[in-house]
Amino acid sequence: MLPNIKRVVLPDLNLPTKWQTVIFRNYGYVSTDKIAKTIECSEETVKVEAEKLGLANIDFDEQWEKSGYITIIRNNWFLLPYEQLTTLLGFSETKLDFVLKEEDFLSVKLGEVKPECEKVAYAPLDEQAEKETRAIGDKVRSLLQKPTARPFAFFDETELTSGEITMQKGDESVRIVHGFLTPCGDPFAQNSEDYLPDTLLQKYQLQGINGLWMHGLLSALSPYPFKPSLSEGYQERREKLKNLIARCKKYGIKVWLYFCEPRFLPIDDTKEFSHLLGHKNSDGNLAFCMEQEEVREYLYTAVKDLVGDLQELGGIITITMSEYMTHCHSTHLKCNCPRCSKIPPQQSAASVNNTIMRAIRDSGAKTELIANLWGWSEFMGWTDEMTLEGIDYLDKDVSVLSVSEYGLPLEKGGVKSTLVDYSISNPGPSEITIKSLSHAREKGHKVYAKMQVSNSWEASCAPYMPVFDLVKEHLDNLAKIGVNNYMLSWTLGGYPSPALNLVAAYGENFDLREWYRSYYGEAAEIVANAVKKCCDGFREYPFAIDPLYFSPKTLGPANLWSLNAEEKESSMVCYAFDDYQKWMNPYPYEVYVSQFEKLLKGWKEGLDILKTAPSSPRVDELLRCSEAIYIHFKTDLLQSKFSYLKRDKEKNKGELKTLCEEEKKNAETLLGLVYVDAKIGYEASNHYFYNTRNLIEKILQMERFIQELS
């Protein structure tokens, strides 16, 4: 079921009409015929009006519809009603519903509701609108450039080394990442060459990666008795997965499936199986109860059939406590299932893992099972004792993975908090991670640490960050407790970066300065000094869950502002509106601003040093990433001040104007970076956070605000 529609105050237009905004945001990214059908005009009209807006000579790139549809959805979420949005995308409502649910919580990122939007239809412009359009067109033409880097064209096939590939020597450590381009919804519905080309696999091998994980939906890979239509095409998906496993094997890489099972169904689909259902959540959905033999039998049979057929599948990683409802205790401690309410949640979570482990063992496959302890934590209502008891319930052959930095106590600017996950600025491991992994090892389990090393939600706009000293510090801390197997990324952080190379090179007697020399050559000392400054600044990042997910730094300069008060709520790694108290929590405004000023000072010092390094492909790429991250951090500070000061627009008009001028420069600088580096702004589960058109629209908006505030 698609997210509910809610009436909200829609954003101000930056063009004279809504239908022009549809053309401006989608021309070249969506086929002209779909745009024409959406706003009910001819294709020729779309082309003529696009030219008026300065978009002449823009070629349609079909890769956006194929691999950038999340960007298209985000750009039109507040603009088009469902009926027109599906027309624009070429989706059925069923497909849109699947994408919103399964593409890594996309519906949550968009705000969980659909803004109510009126139908948008073409109508001829009046004289005033034509005049405004001419001025906009002139400005757009001055900003448009022919990009030297084509979006999505990250890995050139000509870079593939010819001849026999030499396998990288090293220790037996497991280093797993998510593919930089790997889809997060239904990856096996398409050929793996589209998102894991041989050039990328070879780059992973050269950076020491020997495992790739991707989302797996069991009902799409094995027969599903509860709704057989969901299994249609599962044999074809398996064949594509087999092909991927064989391709990865050539590079010494194993494939891992990330499972969140047994997945619940909407209540309307479960009427025939009411006897198997347990906990009912606030949305009216019910979990399949793991205390029912038929549910355990389904999970066992489906997994056994899958791994038995895919004998060379590297492994399965499970998440048994999360936002997705699976077993009756999976999303919260308060379970209303008449059976499971009497059972400890740690027993239910272990039961899922043990059932899967039994299926793997009985299939004869060598597939490894890793139980991810995310959510076996205070964050989901667990105590430390429950976490250790949950490990005790696990089958002896199940490996155990813990988020390394979970539970670290923090103090930034005098404000105390506790870290949950996704942090590079605060190296782990935490006390509970040490306790959990030590306990698991004592019980005979193989152990892993989950950590981010390339980037994180702290700064997801660039494929990696210049903070290698912090990565090394984290590895040192893990080495002290004997951990050398890693899950090195979530959906972000999978670019074959220098940070991954550092992890592969790390070992006994590792010398960071020597690594700098081997990787950056003559620029090593300058890079090392620059990175130290960036790390010093980054430690000041005001870390907490709300700043991590809701602040403006994710979309950066692409996030549109408003001169008028907005009542909309900021959403996870997506839109940021006026509710600065939400994204600053638990930091007071003054502390949040102060921490960002410290961060930016250190980062700018590092950036200035890095600009003095002799040019090389590796140095130039590091410089672009560093500058993009600085711009995003600066936008966070600027929008925080803007949202705070505009509460009294008349009194603070001068300061607001200055903030808009700085943000305009920010957007212009980022636009220049995007033209030359296609990686900037890309992340697998969000596609592109923005494209060049979004940044140009922000520049237009800032010029309008500056004029209004003058």
C-alpha cells in the first residue's frame, strides 16, 4: 500500500509555473514522451519550453530512468500526485509500492507520507511569465556546461587489466563491502554486469576486498507458499545470482546475501494464514510467528533449497532486530503475540538464525552465516545481559557481528550522548562490543566488527573521506581485542577507496606513514599533514542520531530553502526543512553551531594543505572528495543559521542575505565539482542525492532570495 497522502504547505516555486518545474527537473533525465504524457502536452511543446528554460542541446540519458529513478522520485515527491508520478516514471502503482518499501526504506526517507499535490498540466504562459522565463533561461545557459564525467559512468572497461589476474596475497581476514552500484531492492532482477562490472570487481580485488554483500529477499529467490506470486521468476533470479558468484570467484571474492526474514506481509494477504500470525504492529500488519512450526519449516525449506542450489554462495548475514517486522519481537520489546509474549526476545532472534543455520548445514553447503547484532541493544530496548544471553542461544556454527562503535559515550561541546552507529569521527569499539565479541569468541563463534571506513552518514556525498588516521585508530583498537574480520560498509562506503586499501594493508607492525608513501608517492607527507588537520576538525562533529539523519548536510546545497516558515518535518537522509531543533537534538543551537565552526576550521586547514600537493589522479580525487564534503558541512551550518534567524526575518534581513550569498557560492562550487567527478553525490540506496539541475535550481533560488532581502 502506497504511503498515505497528507496535506502540507508545498515548497515555493523557483520557476513561474509548476509545469515548467516538471520540465526543468526532468528534461534529459526522463524521456520526452513521458514528460509530455505527465503534463498533457505534445513532445514538441516540451522541447520548445525546455529550450526557453535554457535546456537546449540537453540529450536524454536513459541511464537515469534505469539507475537513477530514486533521484527522479525525490525531485518530484512534492510536485506531482501519485497518478502523474507513476506516469513520469513509467511505473505501475505496484512497482512504485515495491520500490518505496524495499529500496532500503525509501518511503521513510521521503517522510513516510505523500504530500498532497494538485494535478500539474501545461498551459500557455502569460506575458509576465514569458519575461521571467527568458531571464531564467539566460542564467541557466550561463551555468550549464558539458560535463567531463558522465553520471553513472564510474568504471571504464578500458581500465581492466588484460591477461591472467594475480590473486592478492594476504592474511585470512574477511573484508566485506556493499557494491558501490548494487541496487538495494531487487538486484537479481537484472544482470550483475550492470552494477558489478569486471572493472569494479578487479578494483575490489586490488583493494583487498574478498566479500560483497547485497540485499536478498527470500520470497524472490525461493518458492514462497504464503503468496506464490512473489516467487514468480525466482529461478531466473537464481541463475543471475549463480552467474554473479562465478564472476566474483575469478577475483577471489565471495557473495553474501543480507536477509531480514521471515518477512511479514500486508494484512490483506494473510487471511488464509491467520493461524500463523503473531505480533500486530501499529500499522495493522502482523508478523509470521516463529513459534509456529509451519513458519520455521518455511524458513528452513526456503533457505535449504537456495543454498543447496548455490553451493558456492559465500554467506548469509541476518538482521533480526530492525525497522522491518519479521519475528514477533523484531521491532520492539512490547510483543502482543499470545505465544511469543512469554518468550524472551533474544530467544526469538536466535531462533531465526538457528533455523537458517540448520538449513545450511543440512544442505551440505559451506555457506557461512553471520548474525548481525544490530538492534540487540539498548537502542531497541535490550540490556547488555540480554545481548549476551542471545549469543548463548545461538547455534555454535553461527558467526557473530557487532557494530563496533555502538554504545560509545560521547561528549561534544559539553553535551553528553551515546553513539548508535555509522560513525568514523568516533572510533570504536565500545564496551558492549568488546563484551559481546569476547563472549561470542569464548563460546566458539567466529567474530566480525561492522565499521565504516570510506564514508558514513556523517558525510555521504563523497565516496570517501580524508580521515585515514581515524580509520587506523579504529583498526588498532579492534586489533587489541583480536578482531580482524570486518563488514566495512553499509549501502554507502562501497567505493574501492584508499581507505579499503588501508584496511587490507593493515596488520602487525603496520606503519601509516609508510602506507601514505606507498599510496600517494611524492605527495605522501603533504597528504598525511592535510589528513591530520581534517581528522582534528572531524572529531568535533556534533554526533547524534538526529544530526546524523535529519540535518541538511546530506543533500547539502541541493536542499532547497524557504523564506517563509515551514511546518514540514525533516526526513531521514533526505529533505531538511525548518525544524532545526529536530536535526540538532540533543545539542542547543549555540553548541551545534560552535561545533560545526570548529569542524570547518580544521577541515579548511586540511583542505588548504592538500591543495599544495603535487597533482596526480589519486591526489586530485582526494582533493575533490575533501572539497565536496567541506561544502556539505558548510551548508549544514548555513542552513542551521538561516532557519534560526528567519524566525524574525525583518530584524535579521542583512544576515539572512549574507547566508544566501554564501550558499550560492557553495552551490556554484559544488556544481563545478559534479561536472568533473560523477561520484560526487552518489550513493547506492539513494542513487544521486542531486544532479546538476538541482544545484542550478538552488542557485536560481538564492539569487531570488538575495534580491528579495536587499
